[in-house]
Amino acid sequence: MRVILVAEHASVDFGGEAALPCHYFRVLCSRDVDVTLIVHERSKPFLLKSFPDDQARIRYVKNSGVHRSIFYCQELLPKRLGDMTLGLVLRMWTQFLQKRLIKQIISSNFNNVIVHQVIPVSPKEPSLIFGLGVPVVFGPLNGGMYYPKGFENYEGRLSLLTIDIGRLISKLVNWLLPGKRKANVIMVANQRTQKVLPSGLQGRVCKIVENGVDLSVWKAPSVVREKSRPSFVYVGRLVDWKAVDVLLDAFFKACDAVGEMELHIIGDGVQREFLETKVAENQLNKGIITFEGWLSQLEITSFLSGADALVLPSLYECGGAVILEAMASSVAVIATDWGGPADYIDESCGILVKPTSRQDLVAGFASAMTYLAQSPDVSSEMGSNGRIKVEQLYDWEKKVDEVISIYKQEMNGV
């Protein structure tokens, strides 16, 4: 079996979906599968560091003058608008070059070859990866997200209008660039995503989780960090839809009930200054809040060690790999009952808070933090249950087993 992985990026350092192709490549290499990764060279520093002995398996798309010109123009636009217009053009140019590389690789031998476009995970984004004469697989895709009712103002009107227009235009673009429509298999993470796939699909659709966990990295701590007060951890970008402002208000409220607690905010983003100002304005509060910035995986595990819970108030979270990583670290989770977190968490391993209103979301997170701060045995039990659940359902090794089974079915015409 020859597997060709296609991705715009492949770097854990980039965060988000860019980590997914790294894990597929890592596990397939470890199993001595004949695998090739085709990716833009902006991922090269990470891939050189992480896979020094497997560079012969990686083909890089060079950062051409066309790339640089389009990217320069994209940067002049608002972020969301730029990503859905010139950003799409940029990704299509990369895919055009990737498609040429794929054809070169398989030109002499089409036997037992399967092409897997791992990212982007958006179900509506078009693709140029078709017409190769070999089976093509996409996904797992994950999307179809909307804000909970009453929270639409967490993005500006222009941004929301851009999203709506983009979704309408995607129907036409997917007919012009029919990669997904012509795919042999499209893997989806959930029913929500399946509902918004392009119409006219020629292949089959199967369900498989998007995210997984590398259990060699994320594990229950052998030594628990000492703490003198209840401790909570947030991991993620500091952007509007992550609703860290909700978390801060909830934390202040919980401290009024519990007393002194600590909150570590790991990550960075455009809202950091706003959030730091919000904390400074509440100096009389008993909570100790520290902004840790971006940290490595190893550094994050040290903060999770001994934490009462990971807290994720996100309102637009399709996946939520950080939740699985916390569960793998035997840490309870408090998250918004919306999107990806609702797919992963049940009452055995965490607490979901319904986003019926901002006031209710603040109150719900405050109540959950108060409860776990005052019930360390419950927090510990949830953490243990989360680890068991990850081992059973979200181990990358098991996930790749499922994907390989799908590869083989297509190559055998099943």
C-alpha cells in the first residue's frame, strides 16, 4: 500500500488542524507504510526537527512568487474576509502544485496507491485533488458550526456576513472545483458536518472522529504538581469566539464563593491586552490569574498536572483537541455544551454548560468551578474516567487503524 498525504500545513507549532497530518505521518512511518507527505515548505522547520530521518518521504511545495503576492494582498483585508477570498485562492494554488507532484509520484505505478487529503477540515471548502486515476479520501472533515443563539455578536457583522456569503458561494465553487464531489470516501467527524457536505457526492461517507491523542506525550502525571489552592487551566488562542471574557467573569464569581484560587491562561492572541485589562480592573478579587503565553506541549502538561479542571468556554469549537489532551492527562474538563466539546465530554469525565445566554454561561462555569474546587475527589475521579475514555476511543494508533481499514476497502473495491 502506498499512501500519499496531502496538506496545506503540517506542524504542531501552528496549532489547530495543522497538527493532524503530522500524526498520520508519524504513525504511518512507525508502521513502515510506504507514505509520502506533500506539504507547503512553510512547515519545513517543524518537519525537519520532528522527522529528521524521514525527509525522503516528504515533498515540499516551494513558496513561489505567486504565493507571496497573494499572501501580501490577503494581509490587507480583514482576517475572515481575507481567509475566505484570497486565502482560498492561495490554498488552491498550493493544491494545483501538489496535484502536479502527485502525478509525478504515481506516473510510473498506479497500483495500490491511495491519496488522502487530510486538511483543510472544512466540509464546504472546494478541492483540486481529483482526476488522479487512484482512490482519493478526504477528512475527517469537521464543520457546519454556528454560534449559539444570542452569541452572534462575538464576531463583527462584517465577519458574520462574510461567513454567510462564503457558504452560499461554496455551493457553486464545489461544482467548479469538484474534488469532494468526486471523492471515493469522505470521512466526517459528526452528523452536523455530514449535513453540510456539498451536494452530488459520488463516493461514500463514513463517520470517524477528527482528533486523536498521542498517548506517549499526553499521560497521567507520575508526579502531581503541588498547589496551595484550587487551580484551573485554559489552553487556546485569545480570540473573541473562545469567550475567555466569560471565563474571567465566571472565575471572579467562583472566587467569591470559594476563596483564593488560581487560573493559568495558556496561549496568545489579539484579545490578550483586553483580557489583561479586565483582570487588572478586578484586583480586589481573590483569584490569581496569570497569562502564560504560548507554551510547548511538555510545559502545558506541567500546568495540567494537579489542576482541578481544564476550562474551555469556546462558542465556535468544531473539534477541541485540547479537551482530549486534558482527558489523557487525567484532568477533568469544564466546557461549553456546543460543537466539538459536546461530542467528547459526558458527565463521567467533565461538566458541560449550556450556552442559553451569556449570564447563564458565566453562572454555569462559576458553579462548575466552585463544585470541583470544593470536591477534589470528584475532580480526580472525572480525570481518571477521562483517561480511560481517551484510551478506548481517541488513541491515534486506533484512529489510524480505522483509516487504514478504509484505505484497504477502497483499494479492494469493497
